[in-house]
Amino acid sequence: MKPKSATVNRIPITQARINLGAVAKRVRLNGEYFILEKDGIPIVGIMGADELEDYLELQNPKVREHIRKSHAEFVAGKSRLVADFLSQRAASAKAHGNRHRKA
């Protein structure tokens, strides 16, 4: 699946104020971005709340370090498929359940 390219719209801040509901709807439904300008100078950007929260979370050094470590483990081959993990977990639970029944 090819990632959707982001649409970035540049509009005057006065136009955004007049059409704020429509701008918010386009951000939410279409994933568009808006750069609001005053006298042709970029002042502020608008993006979806979920994406903004993700962006802010990534500014946390602890989160970035966790991502770095996880990526290093993945590259080193210290990962497994979810299906394998779940089957192993189910087998382990079944084995533990059988021990308790025999006692």
C-alpha cells in the first residue's frame, strides 16, 4: 500500500478564521495540513490532534531512546512474528493448565 501524500494548504489567517469549521473538517477527514499566513508570512500550522499528540510524544527523550533501543533489537534479529508469539503463549498456557489438573 502506497502512503498517501500530505496536502499542505497555505491560506491567509483571515480566511481560516472565516472558514474555521471547513478547515477543521478537511484536516480531520482528509488529513490535510494548513499553514496560516499573515501578510504572506507563515504564522502557524494546523494538523490533526492525533498526529500532533504523536509528534509531541516523540519530543520526549525517553520515548526516543525506547524507539532507538527497540529498533536496534529488531535489526539484531531479536524479534518474532506475532503469530509465533501467540502460538507459543497458547501452548505454554495449555501446558500450565494440564499440570494443575493432574495435581
